[in-house]
Amino acid sequence: MQLKIVQPDVKISGTQLTRLNQTLQMQLGRYTQLIESVNALFEKDVDQFGQKIIRCSIEIALLPKGLASTSTTATAIEDAFYNSISRAKRQIDRQRRGSRGRSLTNTGF
């Protein structure tokens, strides 16, 4: 699982990069066979109240062919990344459940 970070206007320190990699491994570690690459884009933004925020957009390329993408905002880089990775993890779970077929316990009632 390869993490590629793009940060056109956001500075990421070495310790932050280490924490981001740890978060990635903790959240998506069980999907390493399914994940080809993880691309994270960090951008500075301003919310509707004028507060400075960080937007984190993540694209995860899945094997054999698939994509999970999310975008969230937070005031800290680590929080934005964690929220995006958590959403992507739920997307991957839903895609895996959908590809295996419907559960027999789901009768539609």
C-alpha cells in the first residue's frame, strides 16, 4: 500500500507524515491486498464562518479495478486525514459486501 501526498499550499512536518502513515496502516491494514495506491491531497480552505480549515481529498485505487474517494475538512491535518480515511474504509466495506451478493438475512421488510 503506497501513500502519495500532494500538498500544494499545506506544510506537513516529518512527525505529521509519520502519524499519517500510522493512521493509514491502522485504518486500512486489513485491506492491503486490495489496495493498489492511496493518494491524499491537502488544501487550505475557509469555511462559511471564515475559519481556516484543511480540506483532505483521498483516492484509493483498489485491485483489480475499483476506486474509493472521499473529501472532508477539519482544522488540523491529522483530523482531516483520519476522517477521510474512515469514510474511505466504510466505502471499501460497502463495495466488498456488494460484490459478494446480498445477505440472506436481508429480506427487504
